[in-house]
Amino acid sequence: MKNKVVLVVGGAGSIGAAAARQFADEGANVVIAHRDVPEDASAAAKSLASLVGQGHTALTADVARSATLTILRDEIERRYGRLDVLVNAAGFTRSVPHADLEGLDDDLIDQMFAVNWRGQFATIRAFAPLLKASGDGLIVSISSIAGSNGIGSSIAYCAAKAGIDVMTKSLARVLAPEVRVLAVAPGVVDTHFVPGRGTDFNAKTSATTPLKRIASADDIASAILACATQLGFSTGTTLVVDGGRSL
């Protein structure tokens, strides 16, 4: 990965930050994109400080606002002149019991899809020209086993992640051969991504997972890195990283 340019959108989050660190350890120049809010700015600064080497930067963009992605693309092109890898790690969720149909209101559904599906597509749309120009571009989007088993924080979240898997297949066809498109689908990860989930939930999940633990952010980041360094003849598929949870 030496001298490659890697953009991690959502790089202030747990998985994004871990992926940024691992790419930096392999010699890449890493750009962390985060929303322009104080909490994300603080997290991005902390994540950036943990990266090894030089040539890294943190920039702001909101995947739900396509105009900010265009500005981000232009700034990366101005600073680096290229982009080799795009990691789509931005996302959010909110727990709504699947039986609570009224609890999943229109506003939450729209927000869920705006960030978790439309935002990932809009990011790819913005950066596809730069990735194609590299001649060996790679997109890795974060999916979830919720997209295939229908069990997740909400029905809308499951549906959005199923959409990521389909998008991965569709874009792999149209962006080949210059760009490979993959997705990584975690199961339960030891982060604070899902509000309200605590140690009791993690312990129960670990006990019912074949490998007897839940994933760390580094487990998922290692799979993302492998897409770039080990899986050069793979495209259009979703790599499940769940410790056997979906079996």
C-alpha cells in the first residue's frame, strides 16, 4: 500500500478509525472524512494522531449532502492527485423493535436510507472518476449480516444493508475492470454503534456465536485491508466477518 491514497469515509467511527490505522501501517496516505460536528471532529483528530507516518489528513463531508462530497473529492484531487481506495464506513442506526411498526416512522426510515444507502452510493458516484483513473481502484462498503438474515437494530437498517449488497454487485459490473467493488458484512462488533447495547448483550451474543466472541473493530478493519492486499481477483461480493454468527 506504499504511496497509495486511501479515503475512509466515516473515519472517526470505531471501524473506520481502525481501518485508517491499518492502511497507514501498510504505508498508505490516509484521508479521514468526518461530519462537521464537534464530536466527530474530536474523534477524527484523535484517530489521525494515531496514524503512523506522514501524508495523512482529516477533512469534513456529510454523506447525506452530496455537494459536500464533491468538495471533498476536489480537495483530495488537489492535495494528492489520485485516489486508490475508498472505504465507505459512514453509517448510523437506532434500535426499533421489529414488531413496533409505528416506532419506525417515516422520518427515521428516510434518515436511515439517506445515510446508510444513499450516502454510500453518493460517495461512490462522486469518487468513481478518481478511482477509475487509478487503473486499480477499490471500493469497500460496510454492510452487515442484518442485510441477509433480517435480524438487526431495525427493519429499515436491515433493508439498507441488503441494498448495500445489491449495490456492490451492480457497481462491480459497471465499474470493472478499472475498479473492484466489495463489501464487508460484520455481525455484532464491540463498539458503541448501536445505542443502548451494553456488556450483557455482548456476552449473550458471544455465548451463541460459534467462535465464542464478538468482533473487534480491528477484526473488521483487517478484512477491509485484505480486500486491498489479498483479494485482488475478487469483485462484486460481500465478505462475511461474523465469527460464524450467521450459520
